[in-house]
Amino acid sequence: MKLTIDNDALADEFLEDVVLLGIVAPVNDYLFCWLLNQHLGFDFKINNDFEIQLNKKRRTYFFSIYDYVVPAASLVHYLYNNQFDGEYLLPEFKHLDFLWLLKGEVLEGEELKSLIQSIKSLPGVQLVIEIPTEQIKNKQHLII
């Protein structure tokens, strides 16, 4: 008997109960996280265990991930770098510098609008949009 992994099912399951934000902010990832931590009270830290490696064109590309676990809540924030050396984690969103995935007790309505407005107010941030998960073609790239 041969077992196979259904990557699409895994990706769909991972993306249940998530909100995904796309961010245009042409700054280094560590500077962006510092801004989020200093100005918005987050505590994002790089998580080298979650770094995503994609092999394309006989090269390996590394996409860093920062995370922040909300104390006393079942909500985790993941911040993905969408670009590395000319390649993209989600090529269908090449214009985005960062992907912010909220997983768990997802923010909705006014809470989500407030978060988006707060991110937009940071220096260097040009755009923050909510991305419906059904628009993501390469969902498996987000699985950590």
C-alpha cells in the first residue's frame, strides 16, 4: 500500500480560521518587525524553525517567518517575507512585500479594521489589503 500526502487538503486545513493580509512596505523584514513591535505593541520574533525553503531554477530560496503568540488567547500572528533574491513565496502577489497571517481566534469587523489602520499608519507602509484565501494559488507555500 502506498500512502500519499494530499498537499491541497493540508493547505486548505491550515488556512481554515485564518485572515491573510498583504502588505506593501519596501523595508527590510527585521525593520518592519521592529516598527510593529515598537509602535503597535507586538512582540514579533524571527522563527528559524519555520523558515520556508523553495527550490526553483536549481537554486534554493529562503523566506523568513516571524511569529507572535498572543498571551492568554488562541491567536498566533505569522509574518512572512514574500520576496527573496528576486523570487516570491506567493508569485501571484508579486507586488506584496509581506504576508501577515492571523491564525486561531481570528479578528473580525472593527478589530480587523483597526489592525489594518494601525499597520497603514507605520512609516514606509504603502498598502495593507485583506486577501481572501481562495485567491491564493500556492497555498502550500504558507504551511508551516
